[in-house]
Amino acid sequence: MTLLDLRDIRFAYPGHPPVLDGASLRLAPGQRLSLTGPNGSGKSTLLRIIMGLQAPDSGTITAFGTSRSKEADFHELRRRVGLVFQDPDDQLFCPTVAEDIAFGPLNLGRSRDEALAIVDKVLDDLDLMHLKGRITHKLSGGEKRLVTLAAVLAMEPEALLLDEPTNALDTKNEARLLEILCALPQAILLVSHAPSFRAALAPEALELRDGRLVPV
């Protein structure tokens, strides 16, 4: 089964020419796919459209075999697809790391004890247990990035959308992030300006060119 199937997506910001003009892609279970293209070409916009955070002007979005068009259609999708935003500060809003990671499982109906067990498992899996009690806004940029990923993985998504995940990472943390991501079973749709990171994680690539996605 195809996880995500976008057909002929068109989108323009008011008063501007279209950034997406017939973009189509498919993402299968376990597939790793990179989206490339210059700044402003519409890569982040496409990720937000997949998540239902922006509505396309036209085109179809099918996820897990079901057509998605209205806001209510995307609630289930957001439980099954995790988006790691370009800026971690857009995603981290609880006082501590543990609370941020527990937030998703609690929202999915897990008990407090279940959520805390998930927090410990995710932090242990990612070798980030030392950050558990830290104040979120006092973390370094690299630490915030890793905690954001931990918070998304706590939701146990079937696919990950990663928007410039190496931003603000030093070489050591970038290598650690790559090691973590390569070991995951999830399908991944990656937006990254780092060629070596793309090549290692998701060498299959589509380029966003003139609003369309073309194989590289």
C-alpha cells in the first residue's frame, strides 16, 4: 500500500505565481525519498500541505488509501505521519523535555504512566536520557533538534517528514542524528540542503523544478 499519494498539487501564495504547479509524488512503506530544489521552490509548503496545515488550490492528497481534503480528514493522518519542523522552537512548547515528549502520547489517549514509559523508552533509544529533566528553552539548537525528533517518534508514526533536520547541528550531532534516522523503520520524506546527509539517508531524490517534481 502507498502511504502518501499526491497528485497534481497546485498552490500559490496570494499575489504570487504558483510555487507548486502540478507536483505529484508517492511514498511507500519504508521508502526514503529526498526533495531538493532552491530556497523558495515550495518544498516546505509541500510538507505542510501533506499534513493539512495548508490547503492546495487544486490536486488530490491520498494517505493510507483514503482521500484527504477537509480538516477532519487530516486528524488521523497527523497521528500516523510525523513532521519535524525546520525550526524546533515551532514545535517545543512545554517547560521540560519530558513534558514535551509526553504531550503527543497523552493527546493520543495514553495514560500518564504509559506516556512516561514512552518518554523513557524514546530517550533511551536515542541516547538522550540526560536531557529528560532539562528546561526546553535552555537547550542548545542541536539538543532542541534531537528532542523534537524524540517528541515526534513518541507518537509512533508510520512515516516521517523532515524539514531541514540538520539546521543548527554541529558535526557530532549531525552524525548522531543520521545514525538515529538510518536505524528507524519508518518511511522518510526528507528536505535538506546537505548533499552528504541526503545521500546517506535518502539517496532517491525528486527535484522541485518550476512547481513540479522531477526525478534527479
